[in-house]
Amino acid sequence: MPSPVAQVSAADSACALAHFEGILRFETDCADVHQGLTHAPDFVLIDVRGAEAFAAAHVPGAINIPHAKIIASRMAQYAPGTLFVVYCAGPHCNGAARAAARLARLGLPVKVMTGGMTGWREEHFPLAQGAAAATA
């Protein structure tokens, strides 16, 4: 009797490649964002939590736009084709998915930073505090 892992066979390589490359089109991780921020960032990082949570701690270089406030008039200030990366509190929060859906509805390129603040902290990356760069 095969283990629960092997009861369903693995996908063939072509299917696996399409699936995993597909995931990378929608998601990035904390380490990739950290590396991207240490060079000339080619994306805008948006913390989609509330202003209070943002002020308490956020990823350095992020701006704060709560997901419900992502609207066309606010996003129009960015050049067409700007890539947005969104994050929220962590894997227990769907704020990043809500924000990504809003941005996609506006026709804007978007990825979710998996792990959110929980992942960022677990990687021991630096945090910023305050609301100086709170909104775009």
C-alpha cells in the first residue's frame, strides 16, 4: 500500500513546470522582496494593513494603502505597467489577496508577498516604524 504522499501520482514534468511557474507569476517571497529593495526597486511595495498597524511596524520602503482604499484615482499617479507587491499581516490574513484583486481589477500588475509581516519577521529582516511614508 503506498503512503498518502504517493497515493496520487506526481504530475509529469511539463505540468509541474507550468504549475510552479504559474505560482511565481502571482507570488513572491520576503527574501526576494528584501533583495529587490536593497537595489533599485522595480516595484512598489504596498502594506495593505490599517494605518495603526503600519505605524507600529512595516517593511522599510513600503507605503501604506489599506486594501479598501486601493482605487483608480489613487493608483493613477503611477506609470502604466508599474508592478505592485502587496502584503498584509501574514498567512492568516486575506488582506493581500483582497488588495491584489483590487489592483488586478484596475488592470495593474500585482504580486502578493507570501508570509506578509509574519514571514518578514521570521526572516529577521529589518522593520521600520512610524507613519512618515504612510501613504502614497
